[in-house]
Amino acid sequence: MSPEARTQSLKPPSNSTTSRTSSTSPSHQESPKPLSAQHSPPTPTMPLDSRSSTNPEVQLQTGSQRSTKMAENSDAWFPGLGREIQEAPYTRESQDSRDSRDTQQREYLRTPPTERKSYGQRRALYPSQLDQDCMPDLVRQREEEADEDDAYWASVRTLFEKTPSCSRPRLPKPKHAITIAVSSHVLFNMVDGRKIDKEEGLEKYMEYQLSNENVVLAPGPAFHFVNALQHVNARLCELYPDEQDLFDIVLMTNNHAQVGVQLINSVNHYGLLIDRFCLTGGKSPIGYLKAYLTNLYLSADSEKVQEAIQEGIASATMFDGAKDMAYCDTQLRVAFDGDAVLFSDESDHITKEHGLDKFFQHEALFENKPLAQGPLKGFLEDLGRLQKKFYAKDERLCCPIRTYLVTARSAASSGARVLKTLHCWVLEIDEALFLAGVPKGPILVKIRPHIFFDDHMFHIEGAQKFGTITPHVPYGINQKENN
């Protein structure tokens, strides 16, 4: 086939060929450049042998003829293109405007980084059945679990923000606080657990605790006392927002850590503000009592209480089985026996050795000599220090702390020494009741104290019959008789 026949059989060439031939032809040196930016029909495919066998001179000539025909009859090749070129001659400004128009057309809106959304969020806005069908079950399950977790924590956050009780007060520093350490067996009723521990052993007891960790424990004998301490803290914080001289309740127990979940659940259930826990796992807590700077220790274990008393820590043994009575919700009421509780057991020694008459003579002779201090004298000082803070704000008549002295002494024969001793200690007692040997139970019913400390088991048992919480202070000569 001749070169002219092959040329006539071909379709219009690509833009690149046109631009090259036009540049070589002198008659078309001013052909417009925007032709290269227009879309052109696809370049026809030619056999390799036919392309390679063509003479370059023939190709150049043929290309020049093609470009001449395209220029003469441009409307047949690209409708409207030749007219546009003729009407708008090429200038530098027209080229810049076209380039800017092309640039504007190529600018795509981009989402700012702060507005980008994850695949899960976009999938929620534009759900696709194809995505769900192609998604593996494991991936879909994980995303569903993640969505459930997000919904759960969102609801918890909303509940936390709407509940005012969630704002817990700041804990006082131990060096300023009045630390009250209570055992778990006196804060809650754990009689069933102790029974299993004694009869079936420690392992069965731990299994019992683990299986019942979601069961809320019933209140124990020290429960109302701890509630009253928290009420005093709340009143103090109202008057002194930055007050550090507050009651700090510590749960001190020799239970194992496995019991901790049930204790935490029970504390949170009743709204008790107890954040310090000490679970010693069967070890004696006496060393920890000193580290916590404990002011008062209440436990159901008489041996540990006696050990704490010997170490100089105010302690008492609490008992179960007392009747529940109506306690005052707006005032902490604490009652003390005199000898071997607030005072030493000096007078008890004289009574045991020489009789009651010699005791009266001894007290009259040493009326102006203060009695030595007993194990709970420091706790009475702590209460008095807090009372003075309320007195300074003119709150004496509605002070949330009230103290009582309930003693078997006779006021006429031996009461003067007691009152003079308190005056010498610069301690105030709100009420003093000298019973002269009369049972204390009926009087305590009228007082309704949250706690009454005594060293005689005879008085403790009599008070318990009337529903009073009466812990035992194992101190003095009377302990031989009690044992």
C-alpha cells in the first residue's frame, strides 16, 4: 500500500502529533496553543510493521497535509472549536484567564482536620448493606461492643454529673485528722461469715465471701456511730470550708483482700465516706494503727483491743446483738464511764482492797488532787477541741457534739474530785450523771447515745438489754474479774 493510501485510511491523529507537525510547518507557526488542552479522539492503533516501514519524510509531509485540512475545516473535526479560536485570538491575558479557570475547576473542597470522622461514624451516617455483608462477623461484633461501651460510659457520665452526692469531700491529712479505725465486723453484721470461719475454716470462709461479694451487708453495732461522725464533718465544713481537723474513718480489718469487693459495695450502698481501707490478711493490725495515727480503735476481737490498749491506743471491744433504737441524726452523742475509762483505776484498787468506806475517805482526802488519766481521755479531748470550733461560731446551743459522764460514783462523797479533775484538764463535759450504784441502762435509754464506753461487764450487759451500744474498755483491775 502507498503512503497516501495509508494516510487516508487513518483517523484524525492525537493532539501531540498535531502540535508537532504544526510547529514544523512555516504556514502554521501561529496556530493556537489551547488545542493541546482540548479533549481529542483516541489515537488509532497501527500495525507495528506499517509504522516502522514508513519513510520519515513521507510522514512529515503527510502530517503537514493533515494539519492543513484540520485548520481549514476545523468545524468538521471539533464542532465549535474553530469558531471559538477565530473569535477569541490568542493573547497572554486570555491564556492566564483560562489557566485560572482550570485551576478553579480543579480545586476540591477539603474537610478540615477537626471535622474528620472515623469510619464507624461515617458508616453510621451513610449505612450500606454491602459494608455489612462484606464485614467479617468478628469485626462487626467488636464494633457493636465498642458502641455499647460508648453508650454505657456516656450514661454513667451523665448520671455522675447530675448526682450531687458524687462530689466527695476532700480527705483530711492524717496529722490533722481525728482517725477512727473500725473493724469490718463492727461496722457491718458479719456473724454468718465468722461462723463459717470458725466451723469450716478459712478457705470455706473466703469462698463464701467471694460468692456473696455483691450482697450488701447489714449494718453493725458501729454503723450509727460512724454516720454521726460524718454528720459532724459536714457541719464543720459548712462553717470552715478549709477545715482539716475532721474525723477520718478508716476500715481496719484482718480480713483478706478477697473480702474487699463486698466491703466496698456495702460502703458505697450506704453512702459512707470511707476511703481508707486496711485489709491485713490475718495479720495483726496494731502496727498499722500506729502508722495511721489512730485516735480510737473499735473491734470485735478482744485480744487485739487489749493489745492496742497496751500500746497506748484508745480502744474498745464492741458486741453484736444490741437492740436497734432511734438515734439522733443531727447530734453525735458519746457517753463515758469514769474510772478506768476517762480516769485511771486508782479508785477501783482502793475499793477492791479496802472496801467502799475507805474509798469515800480516800476521795475526800485527795479531793484537790487530779486523777490520773485513763485510756479514753485523749478521745474526749478530741471531741472537746471540735466543740470549741462550733462555740467560736456561736453554735453552742446547736452543737452537733454532746458528751456525757455516766458514773456509778456518788456526787456527795466522791463527785467533787471528778469535776475538779476535768477542770484541771481544761475539759468540758456537757452532762454529768452520778448514779451512786444504780443500774445505768434506764438512764442511757433517755440519753440515747451512739456509743457508751464502760469497763464493767455488769453495766455493759445491763445497758445492752435496753438497746444501748456499749463497747468494753479492757483496762484496769476489773479486767481480772471480767476474764
